[in-house]
Amino acid sequence: MVQAFVDPTPSPLALLLLGNSADPDSERGVECPGDLPPASDPDLVARAQAAKDALGGRVFILGHHYQRDEVIQFADVTGDSFKLAQKAADKPDAEFIVFCGVHFMAESADILTADNQKVILPDLAAGCSMADMAEISQVEQCWADLEAAGVAAVTIPITYMNSTAAIKAFTGKHGGSICTSSNAKRSLEWAFERGEKVLFMPDQHLGRNTAVRELGLSLEDCVVFNPRKPSGGLTVEELQNAKMILWKGHCSVHGRFTPECVDRVRSEVPGVTVIVHPECTYEVVEKADQVGSTEKIITAIENAPAGSAWAIGTELNLVKRLALANPDKSITYLDKTVCFCSTMNRIDLPHLVYSLESLAGGNVINQISVDPDTAHWAKIALDRMLALPSSTPILD
Ligand code: SF4
């Protein structure tokens, strides 16, 4: 009988299951302290509003596009991760930045805001499966493998915004830049002006889609570095021949759309325009009519003529809101088996009420604080992105 090999070592960044508990195997293995109000409490909306009113200008609430409606209704601004971090930086008078998003977004907000501002993540277990696929020790080992292969000196790291502060700092220290899905092409061009190869982390799909579709590289120019295999599962020759070394990471939401989803929606919805996020696989993006960041998707739908039909491949909360806001257009979710971002959805009304009431009561909870050295190097990598000639305020 053949027995499947199961690696007994838990991932150092394993995600928590949904719930109000701790996972000792996870970096985010922290219990949400205090007693959350029950989700059944009929006064949750009133309590959140009362606590927000009590805090007044001391609090600024950021809501990512993928958040639940029950949370978004309290957001002072909605947007994508970097846009939200910039909005927070534009509010120096706000003592508390309550970030209704996931852990890496709150880290970026902490890096970009003033020292006296405190960034709060309503549920500390709200991670991001993609960001958590690149752990700093794995990245350092990868770089050692590139050095051993003799290619590190000609490799520029480009790191997607959806990454931990530690990986951003690594990127800053090694001469690289951060990118978003909106400026990934310009970031890669910048990198290839400085080196022969790019180490792209942590989303292999954004890296491949950009390199092949926008820079004209071939699929054969790309290799995938698997951090769970010795030397990433690559030979020295493969590393030396590659132009794009793609980290084996992906988004657990966008990675689930398939080419068959596109075929099916085309057969079911006459004249449909398929628009997908570049975190989708290369095969899906190739079959779609349009590809773009969350903000680009929003703009495309808002500017579409009445009566047009769209199928959207991105997170479900956003697609639902777009459908509600555009009743004159036919909006279909690209696949019915793909659902919400589970970690983003950990931020719910009970957690928001708990956070706001704690702050109003003088108890600072769930603060996200990046240590100064990490913040310094991460900011260098972020600043390189902002200095790109075509950098417009950021959308991912
Ligand atoms: S949608 Fe994907 S990339 Fe965005 S927070 Fe969720 S898991 Fe991370």
C-alpha cells in the first residue's frame, strides 16, 4: 500500500480557522482579548455608532473594498490597501486608525503614519493567505540559494504590496521595490534597468501575468521558486537561465477562478465582458476580456453603458456591492464556488464594536506596531515605488 507523505511540520504562518480563538501554530496565534459582543446583539449598529461618535476626530476608520457591508457602513474611507494607508497618513490628527482590512495592510499603515498614531486591527487573526506564504526565514534562504547559484548580484527583488513588513524590509535592504497590481509593469521595468533578473514575491500570478503579458517575456523565462523544497526545487542552471524567479504564492480567492469559469459564463451570458484581477492565474487572465486592479474594475463598471453585461473575477463582497450600485447593468460573479476572502471577513461587527468601545474607554487594544528597523527598510522599498515616474496613487 502506498502511503501519502504528510509533512508534520505546521506552517509557521498557518492561518487561523474562523472563530474567536488561538492557533498555536500561527504567527497570528493570538486570541482576541476581552469579550466580544455576541453577533446576535440587536444593538451592535447603535453601539458602533455611539463609540465612533464618542471618539469623534480621534478615530479614522478605513474599510477595504473586500470588507463586509456591516463593517463598510462605518468606514470613513473605502479603498485598496495602499490607498487606505495613504489616506491614514493624510489624517495626522487621528490618534487611532482602525483598519478594517488584513494584517499586512495595517502594517503598511503603521509604517506610513506618524509615530503618535496607533493603528488598530479589529481582529488580530485577520491575516492574508498570500502574504503568509512568504515567511522571512524562507526568503532569506531563497536569497542564499540565489547567491549559491551566482545570480543574487544580478537579481532585483520586487515585492507585491500584499506581503509582511519583514519581506518589504528585506526588499528595501536588497535594492528592490514594492509594487501594486497597478504599477507592477513599471516596477518590473525599473528592476530590469538595474538587474538581469527579478525575484518576484509573493504572488506568482501577478508576476507572471505582468512579465509575460505586459513586458513580452516568455513563459519559459519564468521559474517558480518553491520555498518548501531545497533550492526552491530549481537547479542552478534553471536559476541562471530565468529572468523572472516567481515565489510560489497565490491569493486563495483569486487563485480559484478557472478558465472553465470564463467559458461557462460566456455560454450563459450573451455579450458578456469578463474582467478579472491580475492575481488570477495566467490561463484565466488570457481568457478574460479585461484585467485590472480592484479600482480599475470599479471604474470599468461605473463607466460601462447601461444594459451592458459583465462577469467579474474578484472578491465577492465587492462584486455584490457593485451589482447593487449598478442596477442598470447585468453583473455576474465569475464563479459561484469562489467566495469571500475568509481572513478579511474575520473583521465583523462584533470585532469593530469591541475595538471602538475599547478605544472610547481608554483601552488601546489590537495595535499593530512595526519595529523601527523593519519600518525603516520597508519604507525605503515603498519610497522606491512612489518615486517611479509613472507612479500614480496606488491601487491593488
Ligand atoms: S483577497 Fe487574497 S490577497 Fe486579498 S487579503 Fe484575501 S487572501 Fe489576501
